Amino acid sequence: MSQRPTHLFDLRAGAIDSLYLTVKTADLAALQAALQARFDAAPGFYADEALVLDLRRLGGDERIDADALAHWLAQRALRPL
């Protein structure tokens, strides 16, 4: 594989300080309710945190609306990646 520099883009490893949300259910309403309970227990604690959505634990045929989840999280002052 070529490692020559290009003026079109830079691709490099990096480190980000973020939370990881491992989603274990495709039931968006149940997930939101459980997350809201966690957020309510510590108001403002997670505000403005970057958050990586990890969907790998969902079953092979399970699907979740990741866009809706990301929007919902953003409304709660998180920054989904």
C-alpha cells in the first residue's frame, strides 16, 4: 500500500477523549428511558461530552435508528460521534 503524501487529505491516527455508549437493545424507547434515568441521577455530569455510539452488541438482525438516537443525545448536551 502506498504511503505517499497527498494534498487531497490527511489520514492519521488520533486519540479522542470521549465516552463510549455500548447499545445492547434495539428498543429505542427503552434505551432512552434508561439513559434519561442515568442523566437525571447526575444532572449536568455528562454535558458537552463527546460520545461514541458502539452498536456492535446488537444482534445480527437488530436495527436501531442511530440518527434518532444521536439527535436525542445531542438534545441532552452530548456530542455523539
